Amino acid sequence: MSAREMFEKLGYETDLYWQKDHTIEYIKRKEDDFFGTSVVSSIIFNKRLKMIKLNGIIDIKDIQAINKQVEELEWK
């Protein structure tokens, strides 16, 4: 299973219109009756700098998907 498939299975969106060639972005949203849609967590891979930005709460399954993405990017 690819990292993208793992993230999608965990409820992350991957086809984001603002995604650039140098980034891979995954965002998990939650519907709320009072506030509407809100972002629960986001994970952004900067391919140029080989850095990951995490926002929100992540769990072990998210970490496994992050590790898979790092492996696919061949970051050493």
C-alpha cells in the first residue's frame, strides 16, 4: 500500500488544489454542527528542504503513513 493510500484510508485529503511541485500535503477535516468544517490535522512534506510540518493531533497510524511517505521520497 502506498503512502497516499494509507493517508486516504486514515481520512486525509490528498488532491489539494494549492499543492505545489515541491510539497505534498495531506489534510484531515471534521464536520461540526456549530463551526462547520474545520481542520483536525495537516501534514506537509517539503520535498526541497526535506522537512515535514505537522499541525494538530496525530496518532501511530499517521506516523506509519509519514514513515512510508519518507521511504517513498527516498529521504535518508
